[in-house]
Amino acid sequence: MTSTKIVIALGIVVGAVLLETTVFEQIQPFGYAPALGILAVIATSRYLTAEPALFVAFSGGFLEDLLGGSPLGLWASTFTIVAFVTLKIRDREIAGPLAVLAGVFGLTVLGEFTYAVLGTLFGQGIIGRPGFVWHLLVPALYNVVLAYPVFWLTRAAIRPKERTWAT
């Protein structure tokens, strides 16, 4: 694993977090924003080895904690858990675009639910809020729609000579 790939992956995750915390903080279609940070972590974790993927995920989550106003460590823990699960399931025998999209949906729901549980444990009361289930499902649906361009960009940046279903 070269340091160039790690820097590129970190740039993708940081860019996604910046978009999520600036643009999509103001523009929220249907009252919800996509979880671009989680999607970028999923996309970059597919192409990195374990330690760099977890480093990139934690760094992106920590940046989201700093920019988003949540207690430090909530998003960092969430992104790291999503990266870990992505690393564990990325080499399974099930492949193809539908399996990847189902994985994006499931991992986004897992990330949002993890954040909600950790936030509730730290006094944020996220689980008790009205529309809690919609906060899990709508960003996951947005991520499914945005998966193709984000995966294409990630693959083109990290492994430009590799061809996959997302090319």
C-alpha cells in the first residue's frame, strides 16, 4: 500500500465530509441529507488494506465531529466501525452491482444506527427523537443513489488501471 493511495483516500473522505457538513447542512432534500462521509468511507475501504482504511475512517469521522458540532469521537467511532465491517465483508463471494448497493444501504443504516446509539449514550437523545427511523433510512437511500459516482471516482483515483462494474 503506497502512501499516495492513502492520501488520495483521505482526500476523498475529507471532501465528502466537507460537502456533507457545509452544502448538505443548508440544502436538505426532503428534510434529510445524504451521509456522504459514510459513503466515502465505504468506497475507500474497498481499496485499502485494514490499517490505512481504519486510519482514513477515523480521521474523516474526527473531522466530521469537529465540523458538525457533535461530541468528539461519535462520528470517528461510527466511521471506524463502518470501515471495519466493510473490510470484513468486501471479499465475500457475492458480487455485482445489486449486492454492492445492498451493502451500501446496510452499511449506511449500520453507521447511522451506531451514531444514534452512541449519541444517546452520551446524552444527545437521538433515538427518542420523532422520525428516528427516517433518519436511518432516507440517508441510506440517498447513499444508494450516490454510490455509483462516488465508487467510480474512488476507483478512478485510487486504482486507475483496474476495471470493475463501476467503470
